[in-house]
Amino acid sequence: MIDCIAVGIGGFIGAVCRYLIGMLPLKEGCTFPIKTLMINIAGSFLIGIVVALAMKTDSLDSRTVLFLKVGICGGFTTFSSFALETADLMKDGKIHLAVIYTVLSVTFGVLAVFAGQGISGKG
């Protein structure tokens, strides 16, 4: 139960940070989703640091890792988990699986958005 609370608090923090970054004003007429791109890159960078520190040292409590990795990074962006899993596949020499995972994730993720919009009548 305490693990769930740690993840929940971290998720709250990550989600609020994502929301606040989304509120930052951009130059008028900018249509490229720069804020989402930056959020995804920052989340991927953060999860990389957390995982590296957790593997390198025993000083990080498992709940702290959950709080940071699943909570904050997960609440900030699930792209960070996708990036970590892809990097892990590549490090394990499973390049073909990493490519398949990437193509399937992006393709079916975008198709799922269109399907969801279509089903709801907003597509």
C-alpha cells in the first residue's frame, strides 16, 4: 500500500509539472508541439538518471525509485517508460525487437487516437 502511495504522490507531481509546462506561452503561430517534445525528452533523461543511479548504488530505497520512475516520470510522460524499454532492448542486443516495438508503438498509438476520435464522433 505504501508503494501505491509513493507512486500516486509522484504521479501527482509529474502530472502537475506537465500541466504547468503546457501552460507556458509560445510564440504565436507555432504549430509544432515543442512543449510535448521537450517534456518527453526531459522525462526520458530523468528516467535514465533514476535507473542508472538505482543500478549503481544501493543508497536509493526501492520506494524512492518507484516514486521517481513510475510516479514522477510516469505522471510527467509515459514516453519515458517507452524510451527506457526501447533502450533496454537495444542494450540487450535485441535491435530488431527495439525497432518492432518502436514502429508498433508509434503506429498503433496514432491509429488508436484516430480510432478513439472516430468512435466518439470527433474524428
